[in-house]
Amino acid sequence: MRTCLEMGEKFGELSKKNQKITVEHTSANPNGPLHVGRARNPIIGDTISRIYTKAGYDVETQFYVDDIGRQVAILSWGISNIPESELPTSDRKKIDHELVRYYQEANRRMEADEGVADGIKKLMKSIEEGDENTLRIFSENSDKVMLGMKESLERLNILHDSYKTESSLIVDCSVDSALSKLEGLEQCEREDNALYFEGGEHKIFLTRGDGTSLYPLRDIAYHIWKAGRADQLIDVLGEDHKVHGMFMKNILEALGIRPIPDIIFHSFVSFEGKRMSTRKGAYVTLDEIMDLAHERARDEVLKRRDDLSQDEVEKIAEMVGLGAVRYNIIRVQPEKPMNFKWDEALNFQGNSAPFIQYAHARAFSIIDKWGGDETKLISEADLDRLDEEGEIRLIKKLAVYPIVIDSAAGLKAPHIIANYAYDVSAQFNQFYRDYPVLKAEEKMIERLALVKASKNILSDVLNILGITAPEYM
RNA sequence: GGGCGUGUGGCCUAGUCUGGAUAUGGCGACAGCCUCCUAAGCUGUAGGCCGGGGGUUCGAAUCCCCCCACGCCCGCCA
């Protein structure tokens, strides 16, 4: 515990590894707003990045933008061919919400009308032929939707360090160079001039018969590119990419590329038993749930505080509401299926973010009321005097923090951090109930030191979860 | 049909890699606790043949085999 106090926020930080890790996450098709089904990916990716940073690695997070794929082609066709007057009104004034209407309507028309399908095919073809005008249109549309997604992610405290567009891999010939490497592989063969990789009983097609690239090839090019810039790669992918991921690793291995990515697969968040779909418009958007969480949190704040300014109320509502959303998703192992339920996502009690935030606020409040010199706690406290059961239990809980970081990183299991945060909070709340601090007959300094150490860890662990630690709530 | 994953009280969940003693918590329900540092808290009660069956073992939620249910994938889409 002395170490914990002396190190402050640095406690739990593992030795510097001098290793660069690139974490790829989110990488959602820029065709519309992020929905809750997709939100699991960025939350896992961002948390794992923060865990690795804490574990001593140099982490870069990256969003792989599919700006030339079919989804953007459909979106672009819609934007160029459908007048806004033929669309339903947008559910909110936000660029990704507005543009997704074109995507959805284009999908509808594509199914009903072969001419539309052909139009979209034509777009795909010209992008593959390197038509600069089409590329410009695609990137513009993709950028616009990305703007909206970034805004949503930022609100959730998720920022990518870099973005890599698929088109850039074609333009700089990374795809061509990957292709020539692959052609030399004995597992690669051609069928009607289309190159494929033979893996078990599966054929993974890398190019079309006309020589244009397919997603697996471009993804390999991307990973070769990434491998040249990092010591370790982590990808966060949905479970629908399992086969793809496995073959990509095999292919990279066959090419002798290193590092091979470690892939964290997560299952989807379904809604009312069904998978969410951007195309069909069957989803709850991330924006929607963030707004609702904020509102719910505001109600809760107002229920118990009448002494705060409106500004303060809104600030707390944002911290608490969004914390609840992030926590609810990260607390469960990635591979477990989740069924989205409003009352769980907006749960503010028990195993939830507000519970942890509340413990932090309590700890902060004690230190704040005391108002002394915190640095003195380290030198003046005789920590051996903290020998009562509840004190010892809390100290032990705090002490394992570095081990928790290490195993969460090693197992690539962000939910371990969430569970730990809950455990510390529960233990702190029991300590809070059983042992007076400021009114302690003796041991006040010692207990203050323990409160301070708890507060440090709580705020640090919340930070790893990307959740704000409030000073009061 | 094949591959991968998931299955733990009414609901959600930890533990499964690395087997160990009465299986972890939460929500909900019920019963309590604010003259005392924030009750978004705390305490107690009820609720579980750990999907089913077989096996390995002194010992299995955990390892092996079979089966069942659910999800994802099985395109010259991504």
C-alpha cells in the first residue's frame, strides 16, 4: 500500500516493454451511424488499448476505413441518384443519420430494380479500375459518415490515433505487392484466372477473374503494412469474421510475415432477439442510447441533489450515463452473446459504472473534507496500524491491481478490469460503512491514506475503462 | 450438413486456459439500516442436480467423448 501511495496514478503500471502495439478496432463500414450491435467493438478495442498502455506498451489505435467497398458504393449510388424528397425525414440532425437514409433506400431499390443493381456494379467496377472521379466521390461520402461516427465515439471517450483507408493501399501499390508475394505461394492457385488460397476444404478467393482485388487480399496487404510498423498487432473483430481471421493468419504465416495479429472476436449485441442491421434500419443507434442514458442519469441526479447548478447536473449526467453504457458492455466476456435491454444498459445500481463512480466520489469527498496535505499521508501514516479485518481486506484488494492489469492484458480480457473495479468499490463501500475516517478516534491519518489509495485506484481503473471518475455526484 | 462459439437460480454474470473443500456477484422479490464522512450505499432471507448423458480422476462448472439448444460463418460480398 505504501507503494501504491507513493506511486499515485502510476501504481499498477507495468514495466516499460519498449514494444509498439497497433490495435485495430471499430473499422465499421462507413454507411451509417454506429448502432449498439457495433458499439461493442470500439468499447472492447478502446479498453484493451488502455490496458496495454497501462501494461507498459506503446499503443496506437487504428480504424481501417473501407472507403471503396460495396457498402460505400451503395451509399454513393443513393446520394447521387435519390432526391432527398423521396426519403423519410432523418431521426436526427447528424450527418451519419442523414446519409444512412440514402443507403437504406438504395438497398431497397437495388433489390427491387436490376437497373439499380447494375448501376452499383458499375460504380464498383470503375473504382476497381482506378477511376479517380469515383474514388473522389466514394471518399467524400465515406468521410462524411466517418465524421458522424467519430463524433459518437468521441462522446464515448473513444479516439483513434490513426485511420487507414483501404483505397490508400491500392493507390500506394501495397495490394499489388501483396498479390505478387501471394502468387509465389504453393497454396495459391487459379480458377478461371481468379487467384485463391487453398486452406483445408475452403477456397479463399483473393482476386476476381478480371484481376481486381477482393477483401481478403486487401486485408492481407493491410496487415503486411501494419506488421512493418509494429511489434505486435491486435485486431478486434466481430464473430462473423472468424473464418476470415483464421485464414488471414494462416496466409500471413505462410508468407513469413511477422507479427501475426492476435484477434479478439466478440459476438454481437442483438436487439429483441434479432441481430441489428444497418441496411434494414433495425437497430438502436449509439447516439440514441447515449442520449437516453444521459436523460436517465439526469433524473437520478435531480432525485438526490437540489444544490447543484444546471451545468453541474448536466456534467454529472453525462459522466454517469455514458459510464453506464460503456460499463454494461465491457463487463461481459467478449465471446458471450449479449441481448440488448434498455433497463440493463441504463442500470445505475449494483454492478454498474455509477456504483464505481459513487465509491470514487465518496473517497474523494472524504479527502476533500479533510483538506490536509495529501503528500503528508505517505510520510505520517503508520500503515501497520491498519490491522482490522475490513481494512486489511481493502488493502489486499488494492494490492493486487498490478496483477489484475497483467492478467487482463495477457488474456486480452477487458471484462476482468470491469469486475475488479466493481470488487474494489464493493470493498470500499463496506470499509466506508464500518470505519469512520474523519471521525476516527485514532488512526485517522492511516485511514485517510487508505481512502486516498482507494481513490487513486478507483480513478485509475475507471480511466482504463474509459469512464470519467466524478468528484461528486 | 460442416466449422467455430455460447449454455451457470426468474433475468444478467464471475469462475473454465492452469481440476480442489459449503459455486462469485448483480438485477428483480421479501425483511431491515440514514440524530454519524453522499442510502446511486450497507445488512439479512428465499432462489442453483453449473444444458443433458457418459468417461478420466482421490476430487469435475473446469479435462475427454457423445447428444441437445441457441448464435455466427460456409459468395470471384465485406
